[in-house]
Amino acid sequence: MTKPKLVKQVFEGRYEKGYRYLDRCGEAMLILEEVLPTETGKVWMPEDIAPTGAKLKCPDLEMSVAFDSYHLVVDQDPADATIDLSQVTSAVFSVLAARFDLKSYIRFGHRRFYMFATDSIDDAQKLSVKMSPSRDWPIQNLDGMHIAAADTTTLYERSDASQGVRISLKSTSRADAVQQVDPRLLQSARLLHSGQREALIGQLHRQAKREKDPLAGVMLDIDYYWNRPSKLDLGEFFTAAGRETDSLVHEATKAN
């Protein structure tokens, strides 16, 4: 069973009538430059301040905050920093809501990207088929061909569209990922006639690389959202998002 690694997460909050951004962007940035270091214990630096949008970043946490007259985006990439995304998001949104006098919210979305790491591109494609709910669609075999890789997206929503979650799954790889793993490295070193030590070292190196910085695997992209939330209750939103996302990841883990 392949355990997933959370590699990135993003929050987006869309709002209406954020016109005061143009007049109060500088004021909001000054406040955030004080609030964010207090909340996180790390240095935050302004990156862009323009009529089209403003941005701050924290190199130590690999996080960025960007906002304009219609939305806020908080990005954490990679997602293994010690800070809680909800903590930063709540602090920033509270400042913007007060400075821009926000009253109406269009959408809250918490998107998480999980990697189910594999040793090769070939393994990633095979795992995508195994995990896909539509691996036999529209037909299992076609003129001697079989499904080699899967790329699926499923959307769940309440009947009134107030809440939903979009789930996508596909194989992915970096340019330096190997196509296939040497079959000898897949065996126990004790079973090999020669090169046992080299094979064992290769196995350990491959496993460590896969866990720390996977070159290939299956990406599970889960976007949980609320449409037209009646109030700025991010605590409740993140609790619901975490509960639903954790459940989906658990089911996906069982399927591989």
C-alpha cells in the first residue's frame, strides 16, 4: 500500500465588492507585515503591490499570500511546513474583511494535492489505472490494447450547490524520472547471486528518494468548497474541509 504525501495546498476566497482594495491596499499590507510575523514567528516580505494585485511571501515557510479586489489566495508549496494554513488564512482574511469592508462572499475553496509516489513512470501509470474508478470505461480491452494510464475527475455537490468537492486523479512525473526500475532492485538482495550489497543500497536509495522527493507517482487533487457562505466562518470551513478530505484520502489509499 502506497502512503500519500501532501505536496501542496491552496486556499482561495472570493468576495464581492472589494473595491476598497484600490484605496486601502497599502494600509492592508502594512498591517499584514505586522500580523503575519506575529502569527507565524517568521519573516514575511512584500513582493508585489499594484492595482492588479498585491503579494507577500515567507521564504522559510514556502508560503505566499496574494489578494486583489475580488479574491484572496494563500499558497503553501511544499506543504510540509510546520505552520497551519488555516491559521495564516484566518489572520489574513480578517484583515482584508475589515480594511475592505467585505460583506458578501462568493466561494471558499481548500485545495490539497497528494502524491502517491512510485519508482518509475511506468509504475505511476499502472497505479493510476488501479486507483481509477473508471478503469473499465468504456471497455476493458480494445483490439488487443489495454488501459495503460488513467486521468479522471469526479465532482460531488449538494442539490443546492452550496457545498461540493472535485476529485481528480492522474499519473505525473518529472523530466528526470526513470521509465522503468531495474527488476533486480525490486528483489530482496538475499535472493540475488551477486551484487547483493549494491542491490540493497540501490533499494534503500530508491525508497529514500521516493519518500522525500518523488520523481513519479499518482497525483490526487482534492478541491473542497463552499459556494455563497453566509458568513466569514473559516474555522468551521477548514474543519469540514479537513474531515471530508481526510476521508477521501483514506479511501484512495485503500484502493491502491
